Amino acid sequence: MNRLLFSLIVVTGFLTACQNADNSRPVARVYDKYLYESDLQNIFLTNVSKEDSILIAKAYIEKWIQTQLLLKQAENNLTDKEKNVARQLEDYRASLLIHKYEQAYVNQKLDTLVKETEVEQYYYSNKDNFVLSEPIVKALFIKLRKEAPQTPKIKEIYRSKKQEDIQLLDNLAYQAAIFYDFFNDQWIPFSVITRQLPYTIDNIKETFSRQYIEMEDGSFIYLVSLREVKEQGETAPLAYITNEIKQLIINARKQNLIDQLERNLFIKAKDDRNFEIYK
């Protein structure tokens, strides 16, 4: 179809439909299938311009045409057996209804409170399943301007574990640092640190052994103190995967509820003689 003619059909056919009482005029045809103005009434967002309405209508019509062409091709080339989708549709409907009911049942019955003792028990019973896929660290990261007056002192003490040095570092870094974070003393992927550095780290094992990183880039100095490290392949510490374990426990509870629901329904139906298995 000529694109100009197509656009004229959209403009004159659809937009006037919003003003006319009769919306039964076709706006497109594919073989013996028609798309009518009334089919387009619910595709528009509110407060859109006439130009945007034209674009939306045009895209919808083109998609409808494409779908009808593919459907016609499928009908012409598939066997009657292949075209019989009634069983598939019924199976899909059944699966969808069952899923929705199970979700509603689970949402009503599920206990989402997970105790620390449950998390610990799950962790120690399944430690072999919690292997790190990447290195993780507890770290301090600082980015400074070279000319900042506090920089020499910060470089001197940022690796110290003495409480007085840590307190002094906090005071100095908050005054002078462009970026300063100790990540709430939580385990984080080492990649969180490396993404913020100007250069790649070629030897991670050596860096972990050294327990610090110092880099310079233009006007900036990057300082990293690695307080604790866990390498790829080691068992993840409990604190790092607590939330993951809680979700695993909740998921297991969901499955148990569904299994219990299915068992109870089966037993009740059997007792009530609501089903039979014929031999």
C-alpha cells in the first residue's frame, strides 16, 4: 500500500471516527479480515496530540496487518492436526487459573518472618551450596584531589586499624574526599571497588595479599584499604548471603504450602468420593 495513501486512511478514517456516531467503517483489510474504527477506540493514551494519535494508530494498524498475514500463512501451511490448538488453549487456561489460585492461597497463608536461628541452621546445613562466584571484600575507598591539604595525612593513616586513626580518618575524609565510603562495614563484590578505579588490576591475589590499592589519575588519588577478603571459590560468609537464604527459606515455605494444599484437596475429594479411577 502506498504510504501516503495509508497515512490518509489513518488520518481521515480514524480521527473522524472519534467525532462520528458510526464507528463501523473498516480502516484496513487483509484478505477477508477487516479492522474497524471501533477496534481502535481503546488504544490511545489521554492527552495526546493529533500527530501522536496518528502515529499510534498507524503503528497499531501495521501490526494488525502483519499479524493477519502471518496467521493466514500459518493457516495455509499447517496441517489440520497442527492447527488444532483447543487442547493447548485449555491446558494453558487450566495452568493459569491454578497458578493464580495458588498465588492467592500462598499470599494468604505464608509466614514471611524468618528467624536468625533458621538462617544459621540453613546456612550450616548447606554450606557447600554457597560458593562465591567472584571475590568479595570489606573495604574502605577514598578518592582525593592531590592538592588537598589533608591528603598526606590521609595516605598515612587510611590503612590503620587503630580506633584513633579511624576516627581521625573519618574527620579528614569527610572534609577533603571527593568520594569516601566504607560500605557500612559490609561484604561487597570486589568489582564494586574496581569499577571506580582508573586502571584495571592485573593480579588480584597479589593485591589481596598486600591488602591495599593506591592509584593516581590526573588530579586524583585513589586509596583502597582491604580490611577482609574472600576469594572466588571460597564459601560465602553468612552475613553476605543472609538475604538470599531468607528468600530460599520463604520459597521453600511457598512450595510446602502448595504441596499441602494439593494433598488436602486430594484427600478430601477422595473421602467425599468426588473422583474415581476406573480400571
